[in-house]
Amino acid sequence: MAKKSRPTFKKREKEKARVQKQQGKEARRLETKELKANTVRVFGDEDPDIAGIRPGPQPLPEQWLYAGNDLAITEEEATK
């Protein structure tokens, strides 16, 4: 009859590492969940990424405004 082999040392270490990784992930999830729950969000503030942008076409930057005589674009025309 064949003997039943015992788990090797490497296998035990691998299993311990897997369990520790799972516990670390769970701790990070709980920390993130608490952080989101404790963060107060103000709805009246404007998003800094889109601050100052209005719906519709945007005015051209100064560097794109043509400075020629016959095709000069004024700032008023650029904002229309």
C-alpha cells in the first residue's frame, strides 16, 4: 500500500501567504469603505476639472487668434 504524503513545507508557506493576502485585501476594503462613508461631499462646489467651461463652443485661445489684416478675428467673434 502506498503511503499518504503530507503537505510539503512550501505548500504550507504558500497557503499562509494566500491567507495573509486575503486578509490584507479585506482590511483595505474596509478602510476604503470607512473613508468613503466619512467623507462629506459638497454638492454646490464646481468640479475643478471643468471649472469655467460653459455649454457650447469654447472661445479660441489667444495663440490661435489670427493677427492678419483681412482675416482678423476679434475676441467677440471668437466667443460667439
